[in-house]
Amino acid sequence: MRDASHTLHSSNKLFALASIDQTTTDDQIDLMLEAKAAMMDVVGVVQHHDGITGTGKQHTADDYVSRIFNGIEAANPVYADVIDKLA
């Protein structure tokens, strides 16, 4: 959960920086918005009380881990491109 939250927070900062950059295209902004929305969905789901307290069943915990992993894996390439572009 912490990794997903950190990724979401970082992506928000990178999105803000890229949005004010005059060279960012609309397609790049759309990709960033999709990645951000996907991470918001993941963070929203795994913040369920069973996910935070660890009282859920094992298959539920496995599903949360899978969602977090897939969300981070999808967001990282998008924001890596942003970092390269802004550097």
C-alpha cells in the first residue's frame, strides 16, 4: 500500500511539472492522466479496511498485491519518459 501511495504522490508531482512545460504534447498528458487514474483506482481499492489491517483472506491480499504491482508497472514507464524529457 505504501509503494502504491508513494507512486501516486510522485506521479502527481511529475504530472504537474510536465503540465506546465510548454513542450509537453496533448498525447503525453493523456498518457499521464490515464496512468494517474489507474493508480488512484489501485490506491482506492487497497485502502479497504481489510487491506490496511491485514484481516482479509489470503486471496484478497494476493489480489491487492497484484493490483499494486500492475499499477506501478503501468505507471513507471510513463513517468520515466517524463523525467527523461524534463531532465
